[in-house]
Amino acid sequence: MALKGSVRAHHDNKKEVASSEGGIPGVLGIRRENKNKWERRAPLAPRHVQALVAQGLKVVVQPSSRRVFTDAEYCAAGAIVQEDLSECATVVAVKEVPSEVLLPNRTWCFFSHTIKGQPAGMPLLDAVLEKQVRLVDYECITETGTRGGPRLVAFGAFAGLAGAIDFIRGLGERFLALGFNTPFLHVASAFMYPSLEEACRAVALAGDAIRKHGLPEALCPFTVVVTGKGKVSQGALDILKLLPHAMMDPHDLADVCGHNPNCHQLHIAVATSEHMVQRRNGGGFNKKEYYADPSLYESVFQDAILPYSTVIVNGMYWDARFPRLFTQEDLSRHVNSGNDKLLGVCDITCDADGSVPTRQFTSIEQPFFIFNALTGIAANSLDEPGVLFHAVDHLPSELPREASEHFGDCLLPFLPALTATTAPRVPDSNQAELLPRPIRGAIVAEGGRLTRAYQYIEQLRKLKCEPDSFDAMGTSQAFGPHGLTKPPACATLELTGHLFDTRFVNQICDIVEAAQAKLQFLNVNVGGTVRDKSSMTALVCTHWEDKLQEVLVQIQGAAQDAAVEVRQVSVGSSDAAAANVEELQQLSTWTGNPRHVLVLGAGFVSAPLVEYLLRRPENRLVVASLERKEADALAQRYGTKVTAEVLDITCTSEEATAKREKLIESADLIVSLIPASLHVGVAQTAIRLRKPMVTASYVSAEMQALDAEARDAGVLIINEVGLDPGIDHMSAMQMIDAANASGQGRIVGFSSLCGGLPAPEATSSSPIGYKFSWSPKGVLMASQNSARYRHEGMLNVVPGKELLANASPLILNNALALETLPNRDSNVFADLYGLSSIPSFFRGTLRYRGFCERMLALARLGLLDQGPLPA
């Protein structure tokens, strides 16, 4: 009997080898989704697999215990459930696929988030090209085969459906906190139901209770304003209409609120642009004009609709060109005037501080926050004063079964053709002609190159990611009459339309390049869906005015063909263009004096700092480390702007001391990321050489002793500007200042908890639930620090050896079961925060539950003691 996987004399071993290189035609793989714990969707449901198997295809499904469809369901449908997808010529997924798991020479289908040159997606695109993957992006599958046509493969209205269900749950909890029992309280989040049908049944039952018993009179008339008429808004309406309701025009809201309320129904109004804005200089609303030039209009929503809205469900598209519906200031104004009817906002669009003042995104497990318009503070507790906000940005994953069924229905017709061949090894092969037109237009890359329709990505990528590749004005000079140098000319353009779908971005780059002009995209706002328009601001510079006008005419012509609106914001030459030229130079190649930064240390925290500092073109870095390998790795990663040096800070030899002083003297700034105990020596040298220095460490007694010397030398030495300490200080003072400025009440207690924690799903490989992101020794030693804090007027002192035994549980939800430890001497910061007189002041460190128990065991074994263990 031959063993599985062994070589067999009568088996076509050559064919097996070929399959591992490019897969076998007719074999389709379904990848397991693992982007986050809530991603339970699949690109195909079992019934879709059954249909494909019936057509003669072989379907291989990666096993998953999280997916909404079980492995057994796929087996029953005729699929092979196994980890290995190497025999598959085509693999389908939902979300982006990690670069390291991309099988080469296959056709891969998923939402890649690369087609707009998104920087976060470029490593994945590089892997696609390197591995000669044929990439099909669902976002580009359209009726016409060109971007801009109606999309054929999408998740439809599921964001609106899930968002409305979740929001009803939040209203129930919020109203209970305000003292009112409502039927909304019996509706749960969408993901808590086994199906959309069950969720709808729960909403309908709540509707029956409202119809029978009504809502509390204090909440009535209960008006709901839904913004927009797209699929998102329609999905939300489908849920809201399960409750007893009366549809009305937004203009009638004020009239409804002025009469005796009907507490047995909701009053629902759908607001579109014509209800939200008015023309600044008078005249009627013109939709085409509004979308072409929103600056001609101003918002009236904040006064015509907001004061009469109990809740707002925001499902419309918005970008920065358009007026906001309302702001924090509008809310605050209505609160002070007594017209604050608004109790909740469901922001399905999830634009940070966009059309509505959404200050933070929420998660599926913690979907709500309360926004206080008077203070500008967002609180997670629903008991706080303010407006309820819901802003979850991946809502379709809450309805994984129905969303997957719908998506699979859309994708299924294209799969037989897609799986019939292997991915081509050369670009622009004739194979694509065998595919349906919608699929041909969605092939982003094949054979190691971008396809013609998507070659603009490379140019857009350079504009976003490689500003140093563009000079400000080039090296040649243009001359006018009498041999005088002509002044440069620049124009700032605002572009609105389907900039990527029509390849207009590619065209404008070609026009500018052919004219030997220069182009800088200063701002890009990408449309939320393929039907939404994008906008960008572009700065075009040429050597002289005539050439600029010639380029602008070509851009206008290309824009007319692509149905793109072009608005010329500014144009000029000589002095008028100087500001634009200066801005372009700053954003591209730095031609002034470089700024030299010495970074001491090349450990865990150094790489993010180096990347951040290099966002400024004038910065030049020297990274000095005891370990040559670490410093070289950073220098190689970031190129010529980073120089690696080997330096032993602790060495007192004449040669080492001279090298240390030379590096510090030649720097404009020193950033010390070495162990905290070594900062003082560096600071002493920096003060003597009059060089500013920054550290993220606590101010030690030795460092504090240098204060007078630093002041006398006029040298700035900044400490405690990391996460903890650092960001915690700033966020604390922001809240304290806001509380003091409000004049409402007084501060009687302060608690600040901070911790650099890994994501919950990343903790399974660590018995202490922790990932070292800074000095491992520093983490271990911190667990032995003594602590002091005040609680209800009493001073509590915790010796270092007992710190781990003084952990307190902090349970936020099932995924975030935490514990908190006292963090050093809190009383020092009570004085700095101006809270020395309050009875309770506590600063704590957060860890996952179990950290302290396990670390305490190690401590009692003596494994955290410094120095040799006793015999």
C-alpha cells in the first residue's frame, strides 16, 4: 500500500509538480478570513459551492472554526476541506490577503484596497507583482467592464441594515440610563442574532409594543431623520419601517413637533441635499450645480432640521467639499437655547468629524459613546450627559450569513470562466479575452505587471509615497525678452469626478510629464463607493505663464472627456506664484539646510520614530547603537537619509568619549531611546554643548538635578513624551482643563489607566498576554517598582515586592478582561496636574488578566531579582 504523498510509478508526478507552480485549471479555492475576529463572512456560501461542483469544478475550502458556515456544510456541498490550496488555480477571499500567504502564479480575487494607490496596500501590491499573481478586485467588477459603471459584486445594503439594528439597541440602553423603559431595550446588536430574519423579528416585536403601549411622552414626538437615498440609507429604512411609523417631508418636522405628540409611532423623514443646503446668493436648489461646485451653497440643516430631530441616521456620502450637516458648535448653541431635541446619531458613513461631529469610531463589541457638545468630550459610559453616537466602520460583518449569500449570488456567474485557466505568466496575454467583460476590467495585475487600465497606480503611488522623486522646478531656466529669466507660473486646481475610474489621474500625469512641468497632489478625498465622486487639489507649476496656460487647456480637454469638474482656485506667476512654489518645494525636495537628528538606540521603539522624522524632507538622521546589526537594519530600510553608527554610551575610553561628543556636537537635536539610567550622562554632554535633547522616560532625581544647569545654558531637555508617561499627561490635562473651564462642579477624583497592549487575538501565543514593544528588561523591572496613590483621602503605599499582588480586575467585555496595577508615585503628578487637594488620585498600568499572577510566581522564584540568586 502506497503511503499518502509518496512517489508512485504509474502516477503523473510531473502533473503534480505543475499544479504546485500554478494550480490546476478547474480547481477553485476559498480562503479562510482572519483579518479580525468579527470577519465571519465568506465569498461563497455552501449552496454556491454545490452549484459549482455540479458544473464539474473542484472546490477546496480552508477550514475555519470562526466562519459563519461550518466546514461540514461545505463538505456536504461537495467541497474538499483542507488547509492546502496549492492545487487551486483560482482562489477567492473577501478581505485583503496577507502578502506571505499569496500563492504565486494564481488568480486571486478579493477587495485589495490598492486601486487608489493607498499606501497601506502597496506592500500587498508589490507581492502580487513579484509573485506574478493575477489580481481581480471585486470593487472593479462592473457592468461595462470599466470603473464608473454600476458595480456587480458588493455587499449592498448590509451596512445600513446592521447599523439601524445596532442603533435601536443603543437607544434602548441610553433611554434606560435617562430613566425611561422602552421596547427598544429588547433589541440586541445584529451580530447577536442567528439570522437577519431573527433580528427583524425582534425589531418588529418592539414595534408591536410601541403600537400597543406607546413610547414615553417625554421622548415624543419621536422623529427620525435619515440622510441620503443610497443603498446604505435604504437598508436602514428597511429596519426602521418595521416599527410603526409615518413617512413625512423634512419641511414638516417643525409642524409635527408643534402639535400634541403621537407616542404610538415614529415620524420618519428622508433628507436629501435639497433639504440640507441653500444657495448662498439666493435662487433655487440645482442638484447638478451643487455637486459641481458645493461652495455656492451653505448648510441649513442645523437650523431647519436638527432642532426637530430626535435621532439622525446618517447614510449619505460626504467629503470636505460639501457643507457639514451640523457641528459641535451648532449642538452647543441649541443646548443653550433649550432646543436640544437630538438624543442620538447613527453615523453609518463613519467620517471622522465629517458631515456630523463624530469624534471617534466605535467597535462591534463597544459600539456607542456619548458626546457632550458643551465640553467636546466623548465618554464610553451611556450614563453621561450628551448625545448617543454609533459609528462602527465594518457593519456588514455583523450579518455574515446573509451578506455572504448575497455576495456569492453576485460572484457565482463569473467563476467558471475565471477558473478555466491558470494565471498568465506574461502581462496582457490573450487569456483575458476569454473572460467576461466585467472580469477583464477588474484585473488589476497579471504576469508581474499592472494591467493597462491600472498603470496609473504607479504614478499615484509616487505622488503619495515618494515625494523626493519630484523636483520643485527642475534645473533648466526659461528666458524672456532681453535675456531676463522668466518667472515660474503655478495654478491650483480642484478636481471633482470619477478621477480613478476614468483614468483621469493617469492622463493628467501624462500631460504634465510631456510638458516637462511639475505636479503635486496636495489633497485627495476618495469616494466611499464606485458611484461616489472623488476630489483632489493639484498644484501645477511650469517655467513660464504661456506654458502653464497650454497645460491647463490640455487638462481641461481631458477633464471634459472624463466628465471631471475642474475649478481653478488660483493662478499666477512671479510674486503671485512664489507662495505656491515655496509650498511645492517644501512638499517635495528639500533644498535648504538639512536638520540633523541624533537618535541614540536602535531597539523596538526606534523604527517608528525614524519613519516619522523622515516625513519631513529636511531631516537627516544618525542612528547610534551598541549593536551594529540593529543600526544597519534601520539605515538600509530608509536609505541615504539615515546613517548608522556604533556607539557604546557606557564606555569611558578616550576614543569612545570623543566619538560620543562629536556625534552630539554635530546634531541639531538628540533623541535618547537608550535605557533610562543612561540618559543623565547624555544630558550632561548635551547641556555642555548646548544641544536640545528629548527622552520618553520619567524624570529621575538625577535628571531633575540638571534643571538649573540646563536653564543657565539655555538648553531644552524634555522628558516624559512617550505613551506613558507622555500622551497620558496630555490627555489628562485636556480633560482637567475642560472640566475646569466648564465651571460645572468640581473635580473630586482622578484615575488614569494606560498600557501598551497587543490586540486580544495576538495574545494566545504569550502566557503573560504581553508583547514586548520596548526594553524587555524595563518591562520586567517596572513590575517591581513601589507605588503610592490616594484613595478617599488615605495615602496607600505599595512596596515593590508586593506590587504584583495588588492588581485589581477591570472587565470591559469578554475580549478585554484586564487588570490594573498602581503606577509608581501618583502623588507627584497630582501636584503637577493641579489636583493635590482632591481626595482620590490614581495612575495605573493596564495588563491582560493573568499577567500579574504569572509574573508574581516568577518574582517569588527570584527570577525578577537583579544580580545572582542565593545558593
